[in-house]
Amino acid sequence: MDFELEALDSESPVVVTIDPENGIYTIRKSDTSGEVFNTAEELHAWYKTHLNPMLFSSQTEYAQGLAWMENIIAREL
């Protein structure tokens, strides 16, 4: 599953991918570089530490991304 956020600094969206069935936990940043994680929890922690609502066209989008990840993490437990 993917969640996209519209970044202010790029035409490319930030894309968060969480696919527990295949063990894929990644973030493609607005500069198109990326980060790979071992778990959804690690991805969630990185998101909260390195991204903030001011980087996106909608602060609500940032909060929706957090809620989306938290929902997936809760279902994995």
C-alpha cells in the first residue's frame, strides 16, 4: 500500500510504501532518493523525526499519513 504526500519543494510526491506481506517498508523522498526500513514501526519513527507538516502542501496530509501508518501497524500486532 502506498500513501502519497504533495511536497512543496518538488513536483515528485513523497511516497510511503508499507507492504507487510512482502516485507517492504520504504519512503521515496521529494528529491527521489529514498529510505528503506525493516519494519513499519521504524518507518513511522523516521517519518515523525525527519518530516514535518510544513514540508507539504497540506498539513492535514501529513497527519493523514501518520494515521494511515498507525492503522497498518495496529493491524500487524
